[in-house]
Amino acid sequence: MSGPAGMIEIMFEVELSGLEALRGADDAAVVVAAIEECNRLEAAAGARRLAAIAELTSRRCDKQGKRAEWACDGWDAVAAEVACALGVRHNKASSQMSLALAPAAQGGRVVCRGPGELSGHLGDRLAHRFGR
């Protein structure tokens, strides 16, 4: 297991309605509520992922010194690490890094209905719209 001890176990402690329970629900509102809950959890997990990416990017890129002028700079090095961690291509990792740093770079906040309710798609659009 990679990452902090117990991270995987904690991640899966969330109890979601089983597929059989959803199939047996008399009210469609129960199924809709399950969809909303899964979406909220996914958004919250994505926000935590972006916070970790922002932290790694800040640690590796803020104090580069002469490395800032290298052909493969700190940003590319971090993008390679993030790409390996996420199992994505370099350009997707670089995009995730830009998205992760956008709220901090702008010094602003996005107000949502509750924690974890900003989708990755909306966050990406906001980041590109406001300069990162």
C-alpha cells in the first residue's frame, strides 16, 4: 500500500447503499439520493486529490533556483510524478496541477451548496476562465 498508513482502509469505510437495496427501493427518490451522495463523495475525493497535487507542486516548484532555467524544469518533473501517481499522460497531469493551484493563485473562493459539491468539470472551467 502506498501513501499514509490506513489511507485505503479509511477511504472505503464509507457505506453506500448496495445495488440490491437500490433495486428493491419502492421510491425512486432513494435512488436519486444515492446518486447525489456518490457524486458528493466523488467531488470531495477529487478536492482532496487536487489539494495533494497543489502541495506537491508547491514543494517542488516554488524554490527552484537555477533549475527554473533547465530544459526540463520543476513543473515537468512534478508532472511526471503526478502522471505516474494518477496513471495519466504528462499533459493531463500538468492540467491537474494548474487546476489544483488555480484557487490559491487567484486568492478567491468558490461558494458551493456544501462541501464536495463542486464537480471537477466545473472546477476546470472556473480555473481556465480565471487565469490558470
